[in-house]
Amino acid sequence: MCPVGSECVDGTCIETDPCAGVTCTRGESCSEGLCVADAPGGDSTAGANFYIGNCRSCHGANASGGTGENAGPGIVGYPAAQLQAGVTGSAIHIHASLTLTADDYANVAAFLSP
Ligand code: HEC
């Protein structure tokens, strides 16, 4: 009998799954035997809907930047923390009465990730 994560090949136990027996904490998962942070868990479909309803008018249909008076810069590829910093950090968003939850930021970030 070989330990979990290995199998017997010609009488020798060969490790086949480096993640067997590795327990990672929440928010991480095992990759090649190491615990790594999970990819940001946003829902890009929800993010797309949110973006279209709340951001597109100023940041453009594909988030590469808007046109016109209140045009915002391109925000493609912004992670959630950077979106939050941008939204809370510029007065224009407060005038637009934007309030986003942590989930909203994660979802929009998932949508914006190239
Ligand atoms: C009323 C127009 C308007 C709306 C709606 C709007 N933005 Fe903006 N946004 C702007 C403008 C204008 C700026 C640039 C502000 C500045 O430089 O002070 C900006 C800046 C930003 C920045 C900072 C970009 C940088 O590189 O510094 C982020 C991030 C951002 N917006 C995200 C969002 C998200 C996400 C939404 C939707 C939830 C949104 N914005 C909705 C107009 C808007």
C-alpha cells in the first residue's frame, strides 16, 4: 500500500499528486503542493451587469475610457482594491451616488480582468 497521493509502480511508491494531504486555509488552494491564494472570486456576469448599469456611461462600453463631459479614464484590468480606491477617491463618483459593496467590486474586477 502506498500513501495517499502516490501509487505503486513496479514495486515502488511514486508520488502522483503533490497536493494529496495538503490542507490549505480558506481563500487558498493547493497548486503543485503549495498553498496559493485563490483567483479573485468575483462573478464576471454580475460584474458586467453592474458595470453597464453604473459605470459605462462615463467609462465607456468596454471600459477603455469614456468620451464627453464626465468621461472617466480606462479601467480595464483594475483589481477590486484599485477600483475601490478610484471610486471612493474621486468626487465624481460621490456626485453620481455610487455605492458599491465588496462583492460589487470583486464582480466588476472579474468583469474587467482582460
Ligand atoms: C459620472 C461619471 C462616472 C461614473 C458613473 C463612474 N465614473 Fe469612475 N471616474 C469618472 C471620472 C471623471 C474619473 C476621473 C476622476 C479624477 O481623475 O478625479 C473616474 C475615475 C475612476 C477610477 C480611477 C481611475 C484611475 O486610474 O485613477 C476608477 C477606478 C473608477 N473611476 C471606477 C468606476 C467604477 C467601477 C464605476 C461604476 C461603479 C465608475 N467609475 C462610475 C467618472 C465616472
